[in-house]
Amino acid sequence: MIKIFYLIFFLVWGCGLATTRPKQEMSDSQAAFLAAKESKAEVHAPQLYRKAELLYLKAKSAYRRKYFNKAKEYAEQSQKYSEQAEFAAEKKVAQGEE
């Protein structure tokens, strides 16, 4: 009985170590979000910016709680929306729609 307990314990403990921290994804997401903020995307592309901000905050929260798979997913989505918001803001500024 004790051998089975130890076997289950080490299997569960080992699975937790197999998940890696999404450091690069979080860093990329932060850089993209800051670039969108710098391009005034909150003014020129507010819907995309808000979506990116929400996902970025969710990624940070999941990372703090050690839900690394969710954090990676949210960070990647946040990066995508941040880049879209930045592009839309830059496009509006270039077209003179300030």
C-alpha cells in the first residue's frame, strides 16, 4: 500500500516539473503591449487594445498562480492583439485620422 502511495506521489510530483515557465512568451507579450501603448492604440484602436490588455493581465495572473499553460496561451493571444492594435493605430496616424 505504501509503495503505491509513493509511486503515485512521484508521478504527480514529476508531472509538475515537466511544465516549463513561459518566460519568453511573457516577455514578448509585454513588449508588444508596451509598443501598442506607446503608439496610442488606446485612442486609435480601443477595442483591440482593451482585448490585448485583458489578455495580458490574465497571462500575468495565471503566471503568478503557476498555471503556466494558461499563461502561455493568454500571453500569445495578448501579443497577437497588441500587434494588431499597434498596426491599426499606426495606420490611422499615417492616414491622418488623428
